Amino acid sequence: MVKELIKEKAGYLLSNLLSQGGEFGEIFYERVRTCRMHLEDNKVDKVQWGVEEGVGIRLIREGKTFYGYTTEPTFENLMEVARTLAGGGGHGAVKIGQRHIKGWTDLTVDPEEKDLLYRAQILQRANETARSYGDKVRQVTVVLVDRSRDILVVNSLGEMAEDLQKRVVFYVDVTAQEDGLLQRGYESAGIRGGFELFEKTPPEEVAKRATERALLMLRARPAPAGNFTVVLSGQAGGTMIHEAVGHGLEADLVQKGLSVYRGRLGQKVASELITVIDDATLEGHNGSFVVDDEGTPAQRTVLIEGGYLVGYMYDRLTAMKEGRQSTGNGRRQSYAHVPMVRMTNTYIAPGRDNPQDIVADTKRGILVVKMGGGEVNTVTGDFVFDVMEGYMIEGGEVTYPIRSATLIGNGPRALQDVDAVGWDLGWSVGTCGKEGQGVPVTDAQPTLRIKSMVLGGTEV
């Protein structure tokens, strides 16, 4: 097996890798089994199943990264990659085994023990639920992805780490139509684990939420435009904290001058009600792991505490540049990609306010129940996010739904303007994209009230 080969020969490979100098060397092995099933037009129309295996080798020399990989990881090929990166030959061996971490995923329904029919029935259950709402439902797309990822990381510090990561992600996307108006509803669920996900969150429930959201927006009124108090429901998930704040706290962007939070450690950057945490140790969450893709143990990192910026997220390279330790945020899409600083499970910590009281105390504003996609400029913190499900708040009561709304604002300013934080916490799963790489993440926030934000709409 390739893993055993690497464990046996890692010292020789790393010695050759560092033979012409360098501060750090690393071997990353990965074997991934993926099954992706897609349903549309009432039938399962795509099934993708495959196994991919490869090894990436990295050398850090004078602060620069040299990287190579192979999909045919024989000892000869691995040695060739190592010598090529080093720029010459070498001899001797790096001592391995000073620290050995081995992790695995706890689960009760292992996807690898279930056949394609079992998966297809999950998709069909969701589709039938969505279609049961009537003729206004025009299109239903259901996707189920289960993935098993076995990694091994060995480095020149003598460290060795393994992790077996199993994840399941499921989503339903519904389009409804009435009198020429098309509206979309989306809902997802995910877990670091197996198909026990559907014991807690049945596919029918995911489809129900997506379908009712699409139908609700058919009778929604066009969104007004202007400045409003905005209440972000815990159900909205952590899109804003991930995009408008989280990326700006990644050390690589900070060091490149591409973050609005550069040079602000110890400064007040948010309301005293706001604490932001990135935590890869949370059990069962989509962004969780035992070790990151550099072999660093998963950690809980407080980024903003009581409104003050107290830390950034680091991988090994960015930590080395500042004489720090990695925070366990070194992640990569696959063996063919260089690791970089990435979020894991990022959230705003719950507060003390009753979410219902937050709404009741809002005279006029917008309640956002579900966020859509958006864009953010990490240099300035400016963002634009779509609102997939939103409502007007009038006299402390939720009145009517609105559609075609966008939130326009600035991440740091929005956090400064938070004047209420609920005790609830709502999670959303997703894939975070950065520099062409995608990794699984989870984001969350409690119910928040932001004193003023620009709402883009169709009515003035």
C-alpha cells in the first residue's frame, strides 16, 4: 500500500527534498472515494463514483513554496519529485515518528456499506415531497454527495498524522412558477459522518423547507430600497460572517495587505456583543477534522472577542513568517493543491437576547431568514448579498414576505452596528472557494440586529 510505503521511506524522501537547503519539507498522501448522485425531472440522471489517489510533496525554502505531485506514487516517482524540487540529490534520512496522530470519523451508517439503490431512494423521497406541493413546482433538483477521504501527512519536523474523514452533503433546489414569475428555494444539510444524517434531518424535511421557500416568494412583495434596521435570523446561517468577516481574518490575506483587518490586532473592530470563533473540533460538523491538511491538530481559535480583534487564522507557512504556531487552518482541495489558510467551522458566539424579543423591539426593519449568494471585497470589507427569504418588520411584528432584495454593506461596520445578539445558533453547510480550491465548511450565527444597512430592492 502507498501509505505504508510512505511511512517506511518518508525519512529518505524528506532528506532528498531538503538536500539543497530549506526550512520545511512535507509529504501529503490522499485517497478519496466519492459518490455523487443527481436527480432532476423526476429521475436520477447522473451518478458519479470514483476513487482517486495521489501524493503531493512540498518544500519551503527562503519563505517560498515549491510543490509537486504524482498520481503514480511509486518510490521511484516520489524520489524523482523530491529531487526535482530540491534541485539536486541527497543522502541520509530525516528521523520520523516524534509525534504520531491518528484520527477517524465516528459514524453509525457508513455510506460505503450502502448501495446505489439506497442513495436513489433518498433522492426520490425528497423529490416526491417537493412535487406533492402541486403544479406551481416546476423544477426540482436533488443532489447527494458522500465522500471518504484518507490522508497521511509526514514532515521534516518528525511529525506524522493520519485522518479518515467521511462526509455527507445533501441539498434540494426548487423552482416555482406562477403567472410568469419564477422563484427559487434552496435548502441543504451536511455532516462529518455518514447517512445517520437522515435520521436527524430526513430528506423530506429538507425538501419541505426548499419548496415552501420557493412558493412563499411567489406571493412576496417587491423589496423596498433604502436604509433599514436588519435582523439576521439564526436560520440565515453564517454566510455573512464567513464571507464578509472570516476571509479577512485569514493570515495569508492579512500578510499580503488584502484584508481590512491588517494591523488591527488588539483594536476594537466590532460591537462588544460580538465574539467570532473558528473551531474545527466541533463534533459532526462539515468543516471538522482531527488534523488539518498539514498534520496540525484541529483547534478552536478565537478571532474576535467582545468586539476586539485577538487573532488570525494561520497555516504553517504564514505562521513561520511571523514566528507563530499554526492554528490548524492549513487546508487543500486535494494532493494536487498547495495548502493555504482556510476556515473550518466559523461562527458568531450566541448572546443573551431572546430572538423573539429582538424582533418585537424592532419598529421597522427587515428580517432575513435565508441568505443567498454574494460578493465581498476583503481589502475594504464591502459586500453585497442576496436575500433568498426575507420579511418586513413593522411595529415589532413580522408582516409580509419580500423578494428581489440585496444587502449592501461593510463587514466591520455591520459588526460595529450590532446592538442585539440572540441565544440561538443556526448552522449552514457549504463549500468555500478560494484561489480555485474548494473545501468543506460550516458557518453559523445567532439572531443579530444591525442598526442600519442598505437594502437594495425594486421599490423606493
